[in-house]
Amino acid sequence: MKKLIILICIGVLSSACEEVVQLDLPTEPPRLAIEALLEMTPNETLTQVVKLSLTGGFYQEETIMVSNATVQLLDLSNNQTFDFVYDAVLENDFRLDFTPSFDTDYKLRVVYANETYESTVEQLRHAVPIDNLEQGDGTLFEGDEIEVLVSFTDSAVRDDFYLLDFGLQRYLATKDEFYQGNLFTFSFFYKDLQAGDEAVIKIMGIDERHFNFMTILIEQTEDGGNPFSTTPSTVRGNLYNMTNPDHYPMGYFRLSETYSSSLVLE
């Protein structure tokens, strides 16, 4: 009995001495994060969206969105400038009703806090439609995942890179090196959806540089997380600070032909 009382006392004292220790990690001035992923789907009119935010420290949980900026799309081939309009109602987005064209040079320009940011010159990249979505019966380690078989036919006339968006901030970057001109089928396993939910999958055309960029981001966030949030190491995109090069931004500017397909899970 005496031994039991002593153990209980030790346990209480140990609990009372617990303290949350917050490490004093090094910080740097916030950088502008630019998410500018423009899409084109044949025979559809899409609203293009650009999101601006500021990077934060390790312990910062809330994303600081940026609204007081100027965002422009430059059509260099036709000497035109298109202005994005800030929409405070719809999630702090900058929006533009615009359909990009193939074989046209585009550049993104953002002016914020008296600094001008510009992208490299980019063009709209081809994609191909999704041929088929089919639910499989395979599982992974936990055994309760839902398998979806995705099939698309690659074009034989060019070297292609694709980015597939499975929702829930899950992505796959792939290149046609081993299936050029052929039907490509692969499995994706959902562990966050269940029977009755709808799986929506998008396929987007990208270039080799964006393929490499997304491959690194996916590797850093494969256990969960947003590929466009702060990552363990800095991954530079194709955006630059023209006013102060050392204060470079984060993010990417991309133009993708995009197709989507959906499947109600059983």
C-alpha cells in the first residue's frame, strides 16, 4: 500500500512538471507566395484564379492572404495586358475570365509592397482526356483504401509531361517516357473517401521544369499537407522579384490544358 502511494505521488509530480517547450527557430522576412495555375478546357469558358499569400514561421497556423496587389497577365505574342480583379467574397482570389491559346507567349506580373514580381515566359501545355475511371478491389497497407484505376492515351507526336490532381491535395507528376503514344493505366488509392463519395480526377499538361518542381514538392508532402505551403526546404519556381532579387517569391505560374472525370465510389 505504501509503495502504491509513493508511485501515485511520483506520477502527479511528473505531470505537474510537464511544460510545452517552443523552440526559438530562426525566421526570415515573409515572402510573397504566388499560386497562378491557369487552365484551358476545350469548349469551356473558365475563370482563371491567382492566389497571393505571405509565407510564415514554423509555428504560424493561419495563412495570411494578400489583397492589396496588382495582378496582370501579359500576352507577349499579341502585345495585350489583362488585369485580374480582386474578389474579397470568394476566398481572397484574383480572378479573370480568360481562355489562353496554344503557341502564345504569356508572362505573369504582380506588384505588391512597391516590388514587382514577374514569371518566365510560358506557353499553354497540351494534355489528353481521361479515357476511363474504374473502381478496383485492391488495397494497400491498412486494407480499407479504395482503389481507382485511371486510364488515358498519350499522344505519339510529342513528348508530354502530366500533372494529375486527385483532390484532397494529392498529386502525381508523370512523363510519357515509357508509354509514349500508348494507353497508360495505373492505380490510385483513396484513404480519405468512402462509398458514396465522388472522386474527381483532373489531368493537366505541364512542361519538364514544372514536372521537376512538382516532383520535389510531392516528395516533401507525400505524407500529407498542401504542396503550396511552407516545405522542409525551399523549392524555387519560375517567379522572380525584379525589384529586389534577394527577396524572391515562392510559387509557380503555369498554363495547362486540363481535362477532368469523376466516379462515384461504391
